[in-house]
Amino acid sequence: MGYHYNYGLIWRHFDKLSSGLLLSLELALVSIGIGVVIGLCLALVHTGGNRFARVGVAAYVEFVRNVPLLLLVYLVFYGILNIGGFAYDATTSFIMTLSAYAGAQLVEVFRAGLAAVPQGLLDAGKAIGLTPVQRAIYVRFPIMFRIVLPALSNAFVSLFKDTSLAAVIAVPELTYGAQWINFNTFRIVEVYSVVAPMYLVTGYGILFVLRRFERRFALRR
């Protein structure tokens, strides 16, 4: 017996996919924003802190980077909730997990960017009387961000795709919407053939915007 395609059922429940895509973008945006703050702060600690601070940052980065993200999602949602007695919903739990994961990924990106800032520029800032904070704000950070823009673009797109793992704890993002339609209509081929282009087009759109920023702010040689 052949398989008969029926996209009508998918369009009937397309609101599940459209709202899920918006939530996926929100999850990615919030998590990336928090992850950038975590990554930058820990990169500064690693480059300017003492030995124990560097060891602590390295331990955090190695643990998060070498444990599957799916396992981290389960650990934060089920483990911390049950052991620590904290109360938060699945969406908050996933944002916490993805933010910590993003922070660990971006520590190395920012650390490499900070190390690539020419020492001569920092010395010039010091020579004209800039304080350490002023040198960081006006010299170190602007140059560092321009250096790491290509790596940030790839990381951001990857983290957007990682939002699909939120479905395992019933966060109603795009993949969860696809699963809901599949379970209620048994149209697995149709629903995922629609969801895949949605991820593709959205991911390409994010990359296109970020590439424009790269060309606009890239360091000229």
C-alpha cells in the first residue's frame, strides 16, 4: 500500500509551527544574549585572573563542552528541580541550559579575540592616560568583537538550531510543534518536509544578517 501525501492537515495546524518558530527565535536570542555576557566575563577572568580562577573557568568550559547538550537539558530540568528544590518552568530551564552552553562555547572565542588585540594599541591607550577600564571599553572590546565576528556568526546559527532540543522537555518551539502535528495526524513526512525548510530559511536569514555586520565592521588589512 503506497503512502499518500496530505499537506492539508499540516496547513490546518500551521499555527503550531509559526508560533513555535517565533518561540525558537526568542529562545535563541535570549540565550545568546546571556551567553555572550557569560562568555565575555569568563574570558576576562581567564586572561586576567589568578591561577585558581583560570582553573575554575577551564573546568566549567571543559565540562559543558564535553557533555552532550541533550544531557545538560535533562540534568538542569530534572536534576536541579528535584535536588535543589528550585521552581521554574520548562522554558526557563532551557534558557538557563542553553545560556550556560553558549557561554562555555563563547569563552574560547572571546579569549582568542582578546589575545589577538595588538599590544601596541593597548600601550598607546595607556600612554595617553586611559584607565584600565577605559582601555577595555574604547580599545580592547571594539577590536576584539571585530576580530571574532565570523566565529560569533557560526556560533549563533548553531545555537538557533540547538533550540530544537527544547522539545524533549515540552517547550512548545518549532520541533515540538512538528511532533504535536505528527502525533495527531500521523503525517510525519509532510510535517518534517515543511519544518526543515523553515529551519533552513531562518538559519540562512540569521547568517545573512550577521554576514552583513561582518562586512560592515570587519578589520581592514
